[in-house]
Amino acid sequence: MSTLAEVKPEAAQLTNDEILRYSRHLIMPEVGMEGQQKLKAARVLLIGAGGLGSPLALYLTAAGVGTVGIVDFDVVDYTNLQRQIIHSTADVGRKKLESAGEKLKAINPFLNLCTFETKLTSDNALELFRNFDIVADGTDNFPTRYLVNDACVLSGKPNVYGSIFRFEGQASVFATEQGPCYRCLYPEPPPPGLVPSCAEGGVLGILPGLVGVIQATETIKLILGRGDPLIGRLLLIDALGMNFRELKLRKNPDCPMCGTHRSITRLIDYNEFCGIRGEEKAVDTGVAEVQVEELKRRLDAGEKIFVLDVREPHEYQICNIGGYLIPLGDLPKRVNELDSSREIVAHCRSGVRSAKAVNFLRQVGFTKVSNLAGGILAWADRVDPTMPKY
């Protein structure tokens, strides 16, 4: 983990090697020597080295941003490789910071790279942001988005925002003095579970490249002081139709974070604010659970257990354990297909959606229903290692 003392822009003078490297910038009047020196002196902090962080880090480094900081505590997984282009197959199992740092230094040896192997929290965000000029948000969850926004407002740092889901993306610049913040657009987070994560809903592998490049472009424009940044504008990207739409955003004078009478003056508990306890705790502890080994043993013994699969049809095609398929969203209108007198074990990919199914079935009168702990991922890990995982 880099220390904050290391986050220092080097002298902005360009060496002969740098002049040659950035020559295509230098001959542009909008950049020139002065602009390239601004890039070299700039300090940008990236939150995450994943889908959005990959193009952000790669292009900011190649463009000559002098100091790039990255906050991440994850390791490279096979499921990352479809979109997180800074990592390779050989990096699976490595810390993302190590993998990303190796690639970035190979692209630009003049880079001052500062890595922070830690989770961004209310306790460390303001200290991490303090020595940077701009923060680029590459996170994929609502608690961290609100945390990044609030920390940017409190520390006076622009928040270059991006988000992705399936074929759709968003980008904007929040937390500037003249523009709105993320809370002006989304005063309240959505109810827990309403918006699926990328792990549940998927994302087109190219989409984070598209949105991340837009974020990198906005970051460079802010550093150069050129062009019309996405302040007060929300860019909506539909990759399936290849459409770009724009919504005008206004600073909300009643915003509790950036409004005239600010009511939020410190960083809060953002998991509590968003009603989220983390995916590993998202299953209600009041829901009866069955372990995968127990279900396997009982099915092999011939017990008449009805296995209910609440995933989507395209997930069922990837792998299944022979359960009866009723997607969670269809369950209320298809509940009559189930026999309330039989014992039912519901499952999904990881156990989160099936816990919701169990809660619903109990509410409508089913008494012998339980959740398969860990879902089909646990089945693949502990019962059938030949089963594909996704």
C-alpha cells in the first residue's frame, strides 16, 4: 500500500523523451506544452481497478497524467476477464493492484503510481482524497457511490462518475462548485435488491470500455480546462441501439449534501443508508436453509423434495441441477404451479434471490420451504466440481 507521502506530482517540466512520447498532444493547440505539463502535474485517484477502472487507468497513464492513485482490495477472477482488460489470464488469483500496476508501468515508465490496497470507507475516504485533484468513480455498488460523492463534496474534489449494467451506461461529472452532486440526481438509494448487480444481471464486456473512456476523456478535459465537461449533464448510453441521450441536471438547493443548507457534514454509514449488509449477509437469517451436501444426500436417498430454480432461463441453460424453473419475477403469477404440501428447496446462483422466493412463499402460506445455502455456486464447489460456474 502506498503512503500518502508518496502522492507528489513531479516537476511539470517535460524531458526530451516525454516530448517525443506526447508529441501528438503537443501539436494540438488545445493541449500543447502547457496542457501536457498540466497533465504531468495532475493527480487522479481511481476507485476500483475493475471494468471501469481498466480503461480509466490505461488511458490516463498513456495520456501522461503524472500521478495516478488506485484504491482496490480485490483479486483477479476468471469472471473479470471478459471486461477488465487491464488483467490477463495469467493474472487470475493475483491482487488487482499488482496486475494493474505491472501493465501501467509497462505503458508509461514516467508514471507516479500510488496503490492503496484497502476498502474505501467512511474512515479513510477523506484522507485518501486529500492529496488528489480529481476522483474517478469506477465502483459498482450504491453504498460506495454515495460515499465517493459525499467525500468529494466535503473535500472539494470533482467526481467523474460512470456506471454500467447489461447494455446501458451513464456518465457525468459531480461535486463541482457550480454543478450538482450524485445526491441531486439520486436523493435516495433504490430498495435493496431492486437493482441487480452485474454478477446477477450481467454486463456487455465492451460497455465498461465505452463508459470508462468517456470518464477518462472528462478527466483530461477537467485537467486541461478545455471543452464542455459533463457538469450538469447526465450522459445515457444505450450500446444495444448505439444511442446517446443527455439529461440536464440542476443543483438541488435543498440537497442535504451540496445544497444551500447542508445537513450532512460528515461521512456516514453508507451500508446502513442503503439498507445493505453485503451480499454475504443479504440472505435473511430467518429463512430456513439447506446445505448443498444435505440436499444431495437426500435426493440420492430418493426423498421427494421439490427443487425450485428461481433463476432466469438463460442461466438455466448454462448449468442446472434439474430443478423446476420459475424465475423469481414470475413466481407471484405462477405460484399455483407449486404444491404447498410438498417440501420445497429453492435455489438461485448464490442464494440471494432464492431467499426472497422463500420469504414470498412463506407469506402466501407455504410452510415446508427452505433456501439452498450458497446456491448453485456452492453446489459446483462442494458437490459437482465438473459443473460450470458463472
